[in-house]
Amino acid sequence: MATLALSIWLLCRELHALSIEDLRQSLSAIKPHAWAASVGAAFAAYAFLAAYDHLGLRHLGKRIDPVFVTICAAATYAFSHTIGASIFSGAVLRYRAYTSKGLNGTDVAALVGFCTFSFVLGVAIVLGVIFIADPFIIDRFVDVFPLDISSAPGRILVGSAAIYLICSLLPFRGVRLGSFTFAYPSFTTALLQIVVAAAELVCAAMVLYFALPAAGNPGLMTVTGVFVLSFCAAMISHSPGGLGVLELLVLTGLPEMAMPDVLAALLVFRLFYFIFPLIAITVFEIRRQEPRSHRT
């Protein structure tokens, strides 16, 4: 709560000169094709998010109806993104859903760990590549992250992911926890983990990127870097939906763009990445429960 209150206070201080009319004009300036592109990017992002669960269950050797898995994954991320504390809230939702299909608590814990580590791999690859291509991107957050870095962290991040991939070719037996053994992923699974996670992050960033105007736009790579850094910080803050934290950091990271335009793009991002998926899943669940209530 303290993080949420502080971030909102800082954000309000940044936006004190912004008027509702400025924001309305920025939203109305977004072209129809940009709205469509943002919607498409959001759909793609959720498709890749669902692939986390599909990959994890395949690695664990569990067969569950693919449609059920896709809906469960979409619901998990829609709710956990909005509620905050995504690892814990996601674990609770997955436990409730997958135990109804025969998985036990250990299986669900392994699946949550697999999905969480997949996300970490995606962050490592995306930020690693961006730090190598533009090692000074962190300077955009100089007031928030007072760090002086070069391309070395990028090489370390990419190298770490590469080592993880190479290790999948070695005959590791896996990690044993009590009576449960978590096997090291195969090369194909490890490669798909990295590709899917990186693609999801880029698609999520594209929801924001397409909603930004061309004037002053620093390009997809910079926007992706700013977004991923901001999104990770928002997740770590455990603020519900990263509220305030995400907005403050993205505004800080894109100083060359007009504040109303960035805020309008952030509203579009929240609409398609947080709000609409949550509404869609909620409506689906209500309609799915209706036939049961009619039968009782």
C-alpha cells in the first residue's frame, strides 16, 4: 500500500499541469489502424501467455484439454495482472482450476515455477538485447534508477539465457524436492520457453507502441525497453495492476514525447491488456455457470 500511495503521489505531481481536454485530444488523435494494431498485439500477447501453461504442462507430462488450459491461463493472467502480486494470485487461480483436472499441489507449484521462470528468461533476452543495442537506455530513468551501466549487463543477461539453453543438452536428472523431481526441460522446451516469453513481452510493448503518435516516437526497441523495465518494476511493487508505478516510469522513460500522448497510450494499454481481458473472462465464466444453475 505504501508503494501504491507513493507512486500515485509522484504521478499526480507529474500530471498536475495536465488537463482532461489534453488527454481527450490525445485519445481522439489515435488513428483507427493504431487501435486495431493495439488490439491485435494484445491478442497475440495473451496467446503467448497461454503458451506458458501449455509448455509447462507438456514438460510435466500432463494432458489437459487445450481449450481448458488456454481459458485457464488467460483467466489467470487477466486476474493476476489486475489484482497484483501476480505470482501468488496466479498460483491460487491455477490451483483451483488444475486440481479439478487431476493435478495435485506439487504439480501446480511446478507449473507456476515453470511459468515464472519462463517470464524471467523472456526479460533476460529482451532486456539483454536492448542493453547491448542501446546501453544508455537506463539513462532515461536516471532520476529513478541512478545507475551507470554499459553493454556488459546485456551480455550477461543474454549469456545466462544461452547457458540455460545449452544446459538442456546435458544429461541433467533435474532437481529433487522430497518425493518430487523437477526434470530439466529438453532443448526444444527450453528454446520455446525463451522464444514465447520474449515474444509475449514484445507484443505487450507493441500494445503501447502502436497507440503512441509518430511525432517524437523513439522507436519500437526503445519503447520496448522502457516498457519492460517499467512493467517489471510495477510487478515487483505488488501494486494492483502496477497502478501508478507503470505510468510514472513510462512517462519518465519517454521524455521526448508529449505527456498527454504517453498517458493516452497507457490508457489504451490498460484497456486492452488489463480491463478487456478481465471483463471477457468474467463474462465467459458467468455464462459458463448459467447452465449449471438452470439444472439445479
